Amino acid sequence: MNAGDEPLADAPPTAAPTGDQPPPPPAEVGVAPGWYSVDQQTNTQAYWDGHTWARTRHWRGTGWVEDSAEPIPAGASVYSSSWAALTRPPRYQASPTTPPSPPLGGFQPTLGRMRPAAQSTNGLAIASLVLSILGLFGIGSLLGIIFGYKARREIRESRGYQSGDGLALAGIIIGFVTLVLFALAVAFWVAAFATIRSDVNSAASPQQAQLVAQCQADVKSVDGALEAYHAETGSLAVPTAAWSAGSYASNYGPLTTGSRGDTFLPAAPATSNYVVEYDSADDVWVGPPNSFEQSYVPNQDLGVNAEACQSAVSG
């Protein structure tokens, strides 16, 4: 018996223990076989089989783990607790005189939800709160929410060995708040950018509309010149060379100079904002500035595509 330890007042006198091993409970106490706490600081229990302390076990967070299935020899350090500690009803379990009945399935009773003397704060709970506060462009908020839920689950499963449930809950709440704020900020900037771009396009639209109207007028002028040339000469105008920047003006020669000295077209359309081309079949099409097609492109024909000049001016 360790110094300073005395039997409880209501416990009957017992024989002195041998060595460091506590004596078994006296027969008149009527202690039934079962697990009893011997050291709450280390969450250690010993099994009384009715005659001797047979084995010990420790709580490992997810369940009880037996240290040995063999009888504990006299003098084992785990039995350094006094006889009073063995007979005194533990704070977190029923009195040894009324041991709990074993549950179905053959598992030994856990003797209540024993809270360990020392706790550690769950790391994921701390990470959840920190990431949620930082936000990190929404990624931190999302990770904070995930870590928060995972931390709360681990804390529940630790049976009191871990703390930090409040931190995890705060991380989840702040994570949702910062995530919503980030989404609102993104939506605001997208709307602002769209508004600015719309304003820029609106400012440029009058000039662009003027160029589109000029393009359409030039296409009609070339169409009229080709029809007049055909009516005057009885043949179709033919470009003198492949279309390029160097041959552009000369290709319009048959239309700018008539066979009798008259002109069907005052001058070739300018190429600074769009290009107007034609072929020997009287097809006319347009293209972006200073770009040339060697053959007819139906989608660039104003008669086929009403937006052909719009596309050509836009480049």
C-alpha cells in the first residue's frame, strides 16, 4: 500500500498487499469478475477474474487494447495504485459492487464515457479556421469547410482525446461566409468588365456603322459597274492578275476605263478598312483590310451574307 493511501471508511478491513500488487477484493465485498479502473491518468483498467488480476488494457482512442492476455505477475508497475484506489468507486464508472452487465456481442463494458485527463487540439480544426479566415481566392474557404467537417468527425471519434470542436465549427461558418463573399466579388467584377466593354463598343459603333455603310455602297458600285461593262461590251470583266496588294488597282482597270473612253467605276475601292474583289463570273465579295482571296468566297458575298461587310470591317 502506497504512503498516504487509506481504505475507504465504508470498506471492511483487508489484508496488507504483497509487494506492489494490490490484494484482491475481500470475498465479502462480492465483486464480480469484470474490468475495473486502476489508473485514470493513463486510462488503464485491470480484469478481476474472481481470484486474481488477470490482465490489463488501455484506451487507444478508437477502442480498448489489451496489454497482455497472460496473468499479471506480482510487482507489475501497472498495479502501483493503492488498494484504496482499487476499491474506491471511480468517478466515471459504477461502483465495483455493482459492475455493469456485459453488452450483447461479447464485448466488455467500457465503464462509461471516460474523458482522458490530457487532451490535444485537433490540427484540422486549427487549419479549418485559419484557411477560412484567409480565404485565398475561395480555395482557402472551400478547404476550411472540408477540414472543419473532417475535424469534427475525428473529434467525435476520439472519445474525448481531442478538442477543438468549437474551432472547427467556427472554421465551417467563416468558410461559408468568405466563400459567398468571394463569389459576390467575382460576380461584381465580371459585371463591371462587361459594362466597360459594352461602353467601349458603344463608343466605337458610330464610326464602325459608317464604315459598314461605305462598304455596302462600294459593293453595290462594283456590282453596277460589272453589269454596265457587260452591257457595254457584251462580255464579262476579267481581273488582269491574281488578287494582291500590287495587282489590286490594275485588276479594276477594265471597270475604271471603258472601251470607248468612258468609265464604269470612278476608282477602285480603298483597302484601308476592307477589300472588295470580283471574278470573271461577276461574283463580288469583301474581306478584311489588306487581305486578298484568290477565288470567290460565298460567305463573304453581301448578297449571301448580310453581315459580310460587318465582318470585314471588324477584321
